[in-house]
Amino acid sequence: GKVLGGWQLSSVGMYHTGHPLTVGMRLPGNDVFLLPDGNDQTHQRPDIVPGVPLTLPGGGRNGIPLINAAAFAPPPVDANGNFTRFGNEGNGDIRALPSWQIDLALMKDTRLTERFAIEFGVQSFNVLNHVQLGDPGELRLNYDAATGTLAPRANFGVVNTTVNFNNNNDNDASPNTGTGLPRQIQFMVRLKF
């Protein structure tokens, strides 16, 4: 019983959908782009181009942008070069990559005497060592007023962080054990009395 008995295997899994992302437009210099009613457009969103996918196949990995810059166009402008309306992209129309992991624990409880027991264990967080990517760091497109076009900024839509160190982290502080990190294994011994 001391060798074969007292074993426990437990597991927990976690799945988190990607954060909602919103693409914005970076307007040139100190120019102020106004709507006809006088509203300031410094935080303008683009229009979505119908029929063009918002994300790229395989995007978010290996330097391929997650977000498809070709899926966005600037809103129309009037004769003075001012936008005639806000862009039609909704807030959070794009989702970042989901994250998931599986944790596993193997424990052995051995009774030493009637009063004392010892527990041995090994716990593994992210046992499959699944890479959990964060959100793209750059979500704005440059607006060129002269040509009326949008161009991607450097690293637009590119994911270059893990989930623990991204812009939209759900945690108040990055955890040092568990969620979102590479595989971690810890061993433990506990004396119970």
C-alpha cells in the first residue's frame, strides 16, 4: 500500500477567447479633420472594405500580421478634405488569438504512522508547452490626406508578445506561475500531521 496506494492524478484546462481589437487611423501632423458638424476626428476609425477578410490566414504567428490592412479604407471626404462621417468599423470587430493551456498534477500520499503522513507531488503548468500569444502591439493605420489612402504602420497587426505581456492583459500584474507562461514544473514534499 505504501508504494501502490495513495496516488492521485488531476488536471485543469483553461481556454480564453482573444481580446476584442479595434483598428484606428493615425492622422498626419497637427491637421485637424472635422466632420461637417464640427466634431473632431482625431480618433477616427476606418471603413471596412466589404468582402475582404479582417484577418490573414496564419496571421499572428511567424511575423505574419494577424490583421489584414487591405480590409480597411478611410471614410469619404468632402471638397475641403474633411471626413463626411465616422468610419463604419465597430468597436472590437476583430478578435485576438485565443489562449489555452492544460495543467497536470500527480500526487502520492503515504501514511508513515497513525499520526504522520508525507505527500510527494509534481505539478506541471502548461504541460503541453503551448505558446500563448498576446495581442498585436500596433493597431493604427497611417492616413495620407494627399492621396486619401491608408498605409500600414511598422508592425501593424503583428503579434510580438505573449499573453502575459500584452497591451490588453486581464491581470493586474503578470503571474509568475501558471497562466500564459511556458511549461513550468514544480516538485513538492509535504509532511502532514
